[in-house]
Amino acid sequence: MDKDCLFCKIIAGEIPSAKVYEDDAVFAFKDISPIAPTHYLFVPKTHICCAKKITAENSQYVAKIFEAIAKVSEQENIESYRVINNCGEDAGQSVMHLHFHLVAGKKMGWGEQSLG
């Protein structure tokens, strides 16, 4: 854990969140600024700053996240969704803790303005 990381504080329960899923490796919660009717964030419980820092030693967390996404989408009967990862500030990453957005509940196009 990174003591200064917003998502690490959410995982630790220091900052409240609307949890939608948790297991030993993954924590998922509702985004506080949703861009679609369903908008969840899936984060590894270990601090990895971004996709650029995924290695052979920590890549199992990405697999666990996608397994969790499949479970949540099945449990909530979400048939169609998009998974988004931003890596770095210029790509739109505002919290430097690896995370994946699950967005659903509206028809989506392609391009940077299609979700807003």
C-alpha cells in the first residue's frame, strides 16, 4: 500500500466508497463521477501505479481484475459493457494506482467524446 494513494486509502477503509465487489486481490467500487449509468472502478489491492508497471511478478492482479469484472457483470446481468484503462496523465489517469473502469448502461460510440 502507498500511504498517499487515494485508492489505497479506499481499499483500507480510510475513505468511504460504494463497494460493489471485494476478494483477496481485487476491490471494486462505484465511480464518484460516473460517465454512464453503470460505472465501476476495479483496482488491485496491491499498489501498482499504472499499466506501464505491470510485470511478470504482478500481472496476476490484472487477470484477477478481469475475473472480477466477469463475476460482477454476470451477477448484475450487465450484457454489454466497456472496460477502460488510462495509463499516465496525458491519457487521463488521475489516480496513480492501476485501475480499470467498467462502464455500461448506454449505447457507446467510438472516440474520446463518445462516453461523456
